[in-house]
Amino acid sequence: MLRDAHNRIINYVRLAVTDRCNLRCTYCMPENMQFLQRRELLTYEEIMAVMQPLAAAGVSKVRITGGEPFLRKDLMQLLTRLSAVFSEISITTNGVLTAPFIPQFKSLGITNINLSLDTLQRDKFKQITHRDQLPAVMHTLDNLLEHDLHVKLNMVVMGGVNTDELFDFAALTAAKPITIRFIEEMPFNGQGHAFSGQQWHYQRILDTLGSRYELQKLTDAPHSTSLNYHIPGHKGKIGVIAAYSRTFCGSCNRIRITPTGGFKTCLYGHDVLNVRDLIRSGAGSDQLMQEIQYALNSRAANGFEAEKEAKKENRHWDSMSMIGG
């Protein structure tokens, strides 16, 4: 089993398979985004070269992210290979290209999908994403529910942009068996401009929702990043993620691998090693795992410590489209 410097077991990896996206969300992607060349990305063989030893070391859950993962060619082939190794595979997607692949998910044991959606208004969707694709996303949402998949709808709360829709999103749980997750906005926009996570923090989000709805607290699962609630009479649930306040860091069980093979022990820290470069230099499974364990031995206790260390290097954070969330 992999353990970090604070004796926390690591059993969850978030794997970003591409930096490319078919949307241009302002809180996620820099205005002057320069996409990676194919040679810079981990190949599928290289992905399996690191994922298989991670699975052997006790990592049981993998979440596929991007960019938008369904822009990566032959993604379903990779998912098929991963399904033979990991007991739980989840996907985070913007939903624009996802619908045709939904019938295949269950055969691969994929039952949990996170759908990114920050507004229910078509004009505002175009304003946030610079693309007119809300109908495609809503079509994917309907298809996911028709196939009885577990859907978490992720809404990044942005002051002055979509805070007027908090009640509208919560209302979706009345008739739909979905979890709406309200997420504090983070500083990973790759543009260095202001973000609203400090003002629209998790407690303000909860207070706002609580002004209209009775929020009944649910028991949070181990390692949960969200505070979870239920509105009486509603089929779905509410979750609030303190992504900037970082209230959940103490139980973190996850690591991240970026599209270029960057290995992150914390979302708020920089890459601590590069598995792509190790593999291409001839490193085998044993050396890979030794390097990964060595990195975990120096892992920060929480996101605030990781941020402090990162700032010592005087570097800007990567954008969320590069990190993988």
C-alpha cells in the first residue's frame, strides 16, 4: 500500500488524458492556451505502464479527466484496459461528446459520471464556455439518467456570473436522482486574474441554499471532498465542495497525473516528478514506484502547505485544463 508522509493510504488516482477541450471556460483555460503536441502526451502504453503498478500497490479507484477526455482518440480502448485493472473507474466530462459512448459504460463497470455544468441558461452557457453547446450537454444528462448511471453535476460557483442560479440547480434534485455539487471557484484559471472562491465560500453557498430549502445533513463517505445534504421530498442530493477553503485535506487519499506525466501529490502544489520522462528513460515498474513513494514521503499535510511551498518557487499555477482537476 502506498502511504504519504502523514500515514494516509493512497488508493485513488486522477488521470488527465488530454489538455484539449472543446469548450473555453473562463475559470479553467487561459485565453492564450497553447495545446500540447501529441509527443508530449503520455501514450496509452505509457499510461498503462504506470497505472498497472499503481493498482498492484493498492490504488483501486481511477478518475479519468482532461481537458475533455472524449477528445482523446480511442479513449474507450484505454477504458477497456483500465477496467481489467481497477475496480472503480469514474469519468469527469463536459458532456458535449459523451452521449454516443454511454451505452458502453456499464459493460466496463463505469457507473459514476461527473458532468460539468455551470449554468442552465443557454446564453450564459455560451458566455462562460464561448460555445453554444448547452443542448448537447442536457441531452447527455438525460441519456446518463436513462441508463441508470450515478450522475454528479458539478457547478463552479462564480460571483456575479451564476450565483443567481443556485436555487435553480438545487431544484433539479426534486425530480432527478442526481447529486448537484456546488464548488468554490479556485485560482487555476491560468490567467492570474481574480477568482471568487474567497467571497463565495462553502458556508455562504450553504447559507444561501438554506434560506430557501431545508438542508438535512447526510453522513459523508470516507475521504469525501463534499459536505452532503438532502432536501426533504427530493429524489437527488446536494453537495458543497470547499475547494478553495480546503476543509477536506486531512483525509486526502488521492494523487494526480497530468497529460504530460506530471505527478502531483496535491492540487495546490507543482509537479513533484514526471512519470513520462522516467518511462522514456527506461525506468521499470520498481523504479517508478520507488520514485512515487519517495515523492509521497515529502507530501505536504494540506493544500495550504502545498501552496506555500509552491509559491517559494515563484511560479504561477497551471490552468485547471492542464492539471485535470
